[in-house]
Amino acid sequence: MAKATPEKVQAPEYPLTTMAVVAPIVGWLIPGGGHILLKRYVRGLLLMISVVAMFFIGLGMNGRVYQPNGGDILDILGFVGDVGAGLLYFLARIMDWGNVMAANAAADYGKTFIIVAGLLNFIAAADAHHIALGKKP
């Protein structure tokens, strides 16, 4: 009995449009901005409120904002997480917010809030990219 060879399944092609490039960049710089640009207003506002609230709650808990460095791997990863917050990170660096050493346990939690806000914003920017490509409704 002859075996039937499976047909190659073609993956759907998603054209790279201008919006697919602009939406994640805007979404990274302004939390939720990519979704608002794509007319997903509710999702964009929820992401904006979440990321901004987490960032400022972290600062309110005396959380540390990492600086660019080439030293310890945990500091590098903390910086990558923080820079994910986009313009919030640059505003914090300009205003010298979060330039404190952890004096209590709340400050350690605050640092974590700031990092997670940035990581959530990275995920939101990737989501805006997928929506702009048409991979996600």
C-alpha cells in the first residue's frame, strides 16, 4: 500500500505595512498608544492605566530605576525591564526619580513593580504589532 505524502501547508502571509512598524514603536514609547493608534481604545486605555499605575506605584514605594550599565547580569536585566516602560523610563531618568538604594522590603517590591510595568509594555507593543499585521483580530 502506497503512503500518501502529506501536502505542505502554506502558512498565511501577513504583509508588513507601515502601521505594523509604527504601532509597536508608538506602543513602546507611550504605553497603550499602539492600541489607541489601531482604534482599540478600551484595550489601549486599560494598558495605559495599568502600566502607568504600576510604574508610579513602584516609584511611590521607593523602587529603584536602573541605569544603563555593563556590570552585573541582574542589573542589565533590570535595565531592560525598566526601559520597556518607554517614555516613563526616560522621564524618570531626567527627573532623577528612583535613584535610591533599597532601604526596606517595600523598596524591593517597588523595583519589581517598575520592571514588570516595562515588561508588560513590551508585551503590549508586540500585541499591537500582531494586531496591525492581521494575525490577531
